[in-house]
Amino acid sequence: MKAALGAVRRSFQPWADPAAKPFITFRGVTKRFGQFVAVDNQTLEIFEREFHALLGPSGCGKTTLLRMLAGFETPSEGDILLEDKPLAGVPPHRRPVNMMFQSYALFPHMSVEANVAFGLKQDKLPKSEIGDRVADVLKLVKMEAFARRKPDQLSGGQRQRVALARAIAKRPKVLLLDEPLGALDKKLREETQFELINLQETLGLTFVIVTHDQEEAMTMADRISVMDHGRIVQVASPAEIYERPKSRYVADFIGSVNIFEAEVDNVTPERIHLATTDGFDVACDADIAAAKGQTVWFAVRPEKVRISHAAPADAGINAVAGEVWDIAYFGDMTLFNVRLDSGRIVRASAMNAARIVEQPITWEDRVWLSWSADAGVVLLD
Amino acid sequence: MGERKTLGPRIATWIPYAWLIIFFLAPFLIVFKISLSEPTLAVPPYAPVFESLADIWVKIGALSFANYTWLAEDALYIKAYGSSLWIAFVSTILAFLIGYPIAYGMARAPRGLRPILLMMVILPFWTSFLIRVYAWIGILKPEGLLNQFLFFVGVIDQPLTIINTNIAVYIGIVYSYLPFMVLPLYASLERMDETLLEAAADLGSTPLKTFWQVTFPLSLPGVFAGALLVFIPAVGEFVIPDLLGGSETLMIGRTLWNEFFFNRDWPVASAVAIVLLALLVVPIVIFQNAQARMRETR
């Protein structure tokens, strides 16, 4: 079952298909609060059954984008379309989207059951059907034993489940999740992430999640929109965002990265040669439009940097020497902070594949850092 | 060492108890004692229940509840109690109907405006209660402001008789106690989490339905508190029925006053006061039980 789902997941790429119609479209949407521009003329397409994450630091406009989709905020400019129909003028209570709030916003005077039934009751469904559907969703989130409890008799994790059950009970076309796991501890958060993915597969809904936690976005989403100051700076799959960030901002926001300022030395069709300001040369596989003499940035992730006592075969390129400045041992891997002669600290990580190493790298060792030509990326911005 | 540390807090917790004992329990017992005695033409105008400590045990078996049975026998007292409770009840409902929209409007007003609105509710307290009730005489009397205005507008050609009727008493009570209704309502509405309203809208509830299903149930503690704060003083109100009410207005506060100062029957007056207190304790206990239950089921 799991394997089958995984296979579906791998082939799910409607954004790559030019004929595919988007399910939700933000078209030139701007939102101003007084002088402050929360969302600045942004266009975004989200596809049916997609798990889409809006990722960015607080104040980047991701929550505003979500609240405009739910109808709690009105765009200052631009349109939001759901299945090609504009949502402008449709009040929140008539939109076929449901939201799971960051604070959960459970009604404190109602039992778990009544909270979940609330949305169904507004639709004037027959009593027996409401009862059945409430029982179904409570079972889905494993909260059927708590149906008669009041929200303040539940733990944080249980409340989160009730909030989720309430949001999916109406079978919305789109489920909006505003920092859904923010209030949970780390272990519960990781468990819930996988449960959310399975739930989304089972229900076949479109999920739009807002988060500032890059790990959360990476684990769950099909695609991530990275946001900064009211703008979407990159929309791509987690792997694409991680391996091919478009800017220093994205590279730095997702995961850990070493960034070097460099000048373009030479450009060939499949390779670009750079001279970094830290005094070493880089050859990188990249088809990027850069001119000789232009200032660019070279980014390489710590796990793609090899660390060794011995100098690599070709020490003149994609290699630099330094002194071990600090070591962080994580058990499965070790992170080295290496101080280059220029004074810059570079991070390199190594898997601890063997239990016993003959000559371990230790503090103040003189070491070589090296990487292959396809390890890093060149960034123009 | 541990004891020395707890001495300070212990004294602090005893201060309110001492206050209640000296200023509430002791006077209550004195009034209760007087209610059990016989009226006499003396100073003070009642016979002592017991003359000495040794006398207590003799008299305690033969205590006279005659003043209480008298209250039950004379229809005047029962009517006065009933009428007081009814007037207080109607006034509480009216204060709620007027106060809720005011409190709601205040709680939903822009944040910067709220302290000003709150000030406007509290401001009348800066003028003497008595003066404000007197002012209503000037407004409600036949040649008063209200009638003059209605003449001027052309709504009436005969002056309305409002002063010295129960209507004037209702107006006076609702006016005087409205802030006590508005303030607890405002407090409960203002601290309500607004995302609950968004959640209700998100789940398909229209604004009106959201009010009845979410806002109003969550403001109920404020409704109870406001209702008690209006109802309890209104039952025993003396000044308003005396100044604005007429001969038809029968309220227990006035009966009490007459018993004390015209009939000089302190024992019966004390019995009236004790029964009034008992009547008012009942709704308070009911309210507190309801609140405790609410907290339990939560």
C-alpha cells in the first residue's frame, strides 16, 4: 500500500505538464495594510491534490496569502481563482475551503463531537448523517474515545487532531493549514507530519500549508513556495529547492550552506570557472548566463564537501586548505567547522560510517576541503 | 523558621475575614437579634432578648419568631416582596436588552477607541447617585424636558404622566444600574478570541448564526454577572421608588423604611431585612453553583 502511494507520488507532477489546469490561481495579488505591503503583486498556481507549502520567516506574507484564500482578507489588487472561478466577493462562510488554525480555535463551550459537527450542521445535513460523518473523521484522527470531552480537557496533540478533524469533516476542496504543528513537541511533530501526508493521500484533497519550519515543508510538501518580504522567490519541489536554489536567500533559508563570493573567470558551455575572494578557484557544472568578470556566489552544502588530511589529486581547483576550528559530533554524522586562511569558517559534514577510524580528524588539524564539479551551484543573486 | 515565613501571609488572608466578621457578620447578628424581640416604647425601641449570659439558655428555647410569622400573615409584606422581585426582574431584563448591544459595540470598536467608550460608561459615577435620580424628576415631570420635547415634535397634545408611576421606577433603575450590566458584559466580550469567529465563518456559519452559536454562549458568564449586579441592588432599592415612584409603587425598601422610621417597629423592620437577605442569597448560590458546574464540565 505504502509502496503504491510512493509510486503515485513520484509521478505526480502536474506543474510540469503545460496542458494541466491549475486548481487555485493567485493572479497578480497584492495586499497592503496601510503603508505596509504584505504581499507584493504575486502570481502562484496550485494544482489539484497537490500538497503545497508556503515557507518563509515570520512577516514574509505567507499567512496573508492563506487568509486571502480563506476569505478573511481581501486582496488590495489581483484575483484569486478556484477552479477558474474568481473568489472575489465570496464571503468566508461560502467558500469551499476549510482552515486549520494555528491556535486551533476550537470552540471552548462545545464538546469534541460538537466542534467537529459544527461545519456539517451549518449545511443542514440530516442528523444521522452528521453523526456518521463525525464518527468517521474522529476515527480517522484516532480521537473517537474523546468525543464527549471539552477542548480544555485535551492535550495539545489531541486538540491538534480535533482541529484537523473539524477542518476535514466538511470534505473541503482545499484544506488550509496555518502552522499546524507549531505547538507540538518535536517527536509528536514528526509523527504528525507523516500522518498528514497519509491523510492527504487518502482523502485526495489539495493541501496548502503555511510554515516557517523548512524541515516540515521539505518532509510534507510536493512543492514549496519560498517567500521573502511579500514575494515568492522560488516555487519548486523540495529536492529542487535544496539542490538548485535560485538565490542566496533560498540556499541559506533551506538547510545549511557555505556561500563564497566569486568573480567569473571563464565560461564554457558546460562549465563555469570562478575565482573566489577567499583565494581558491572553482569549476562548476552549470549552464548559467554569466559574463567574465561578473560577481557571483558559489554555494556548496556541508555534506557535499569532503574533508581529509591528505591533499586531493588536483589541489588547484575545487579544493581549499584550512584548520579544524570546531567539531560537533551528532552520532550518525560529524560536522566540522574549518577555518580557511582567509579567516572564513566553512562547514563540512561527514557520515560516521565506520566505528573506529585510524587517524580521526581532530581540533587544530590542518585539513583539505574538496568537492566535485557538480557539488555546488552558482548564484547570480 | 517555616512558621515565621507563613505568619505574614496568614495575617494577610485573615484581614478580609476580619473585615467580613466586623462589618457584616456582627451587624447581621445584631439585626437578627432585634428581629426576635418585642417592640417597646423605649430607647432603643425594642425589648432585650436576653438580659444576661445566664439568661441565654433559658430564653433560647422560647425565642419568639412572632415577627416572622407576622410578615407571612400581613399581605402587604408578601406583596412588597413580590413586587420588588418583579420590578427588579423586569429591570434586569431591560438592562440586559439595552446593555448587551452597548457592550458588544464597545468590544468590537477600534482598539484605540475602547478606553474612551469605557470612560463614558463609568463617567456618570462621578456625579452623586442621588443627584442623578433627582435629575430624572426634572426630565419626567408633566412640564419636564421629555414632555416639552414630545410637544415640540408634535407626538403628543396631552402631557404624559410618567413621574410617580412604575414606569418612572423602571427608567430610574435601568438608567442607574446599566453600567453594572455593561461592564461585565464588555469584559467577557472583549477578551473573546476573534479567531473563533473566523473559525465559525470558515466552517460555513453566517455572521448572525455565529453570534448565537459562539459569541453569545461564550459571553454567558458576563450575562450572569451583570444580571446579578443589577438584580440584587434593584430588589432592595429605596431611593429610586421613593423619588420617582408613586403610591402604587410597592417596594420592600420603602416598606422597610416606613417600618423603621414611621412605625418605629424595629423588630419587624429587622425581620423584613433578614428575609430580604435570605431571598437575595438564593440567586447568588444558584449562580455560583451554575458557575462551578460550568467549570467542571469544561
